[in-house]
Amino acid sequence: MKNIQFKIFPIIGLILYVPFHVLEEALGNFPLWMHQHYYGLPQPLSYSHWLINNGIFLLVLLIGLTFYLKNEKKYLYLGIGIIVWLFTNAMEHIVFSIKDVQLSPGFFTAILFLLLVFFSFFKLNENKVLQWPIIGKSILAGLSYWIISFVFIILIGNTLIKIFP
């Protein structure tokens, strides 16, 4: 792992997310799974609507990745924030799979996310950059990726339901 740079991990994470994680979710009918669980949706989202939502997540993550790659030292927390986002996404699938005693759509790529998170933090620790200020900023960045995405998803949600019933 000595020759591997940390920046490869957020990039691999986004490559795992799209297309592999999204494909696994699609094959398992994730929109129906979301409706049946805790999202409070009045009906399952159409696949088009759900894919647009995933596109919003990807766009927000790519913006963070772009800033990070432009200045890896200054914006390290944005790169680590992607790893935090991957961790929270993985935990959603793993926890609900345990709770339901049934694999959720996206479970297998969630395990890959978790492995990537482990190797990422191993690399960050090896580089001696894991200190509380960067950890805190990274957690905030990871949560911000979720919050910003959900704000846009909610803002356009009713319109998308009308366009893609």
C-alpha cells in the first residue's frame, strides 16, 4: 500500500457507486425497497426518478472530488468526506439487511464500500494525516454530501413525480 496514493480511494468509490452499486440496487428494485422501509414515500419512485436522484448524489460527490483533486492538501477533508459518504451508504444496506434478515438491494457493493473505507483509513493512518480536526471536517463533508443532495432531491421531487409517475 506504500505506493498507492489516497486520492485513488474516493475515485474507486465513485466508480463502485456508478455503475455497480446503482446497477445492483436497480436489479433488486431499490425504489420498491425504499418505499417498503423508512423513507416515508407515498408510492415507490419510478426508475427514472430514482436514477435522477442518484445522478444528483453523483454530481454533488463529483463536485467535492473536483475540489479535492485540485488541491489535495487543502481539501483533503472533501476527499475523505466521500469515504465517509460511502461508509454511511454501506451501513444503510448492511444494517437493514441484518434487521430484515434479508439482503437489501445493494448489499454486495456495500460490502465493497466497507472494504474500501477500511483500506482508505489504513492509508490515511499510514500517511499520518488522521487528526481530530480533519476527521471532524471530513464527517461534516460526508454529511453535507447527503444533506445537499437531499435538499435538491426534495426540491425537485414533486416535479419528477409528475414527469415520471
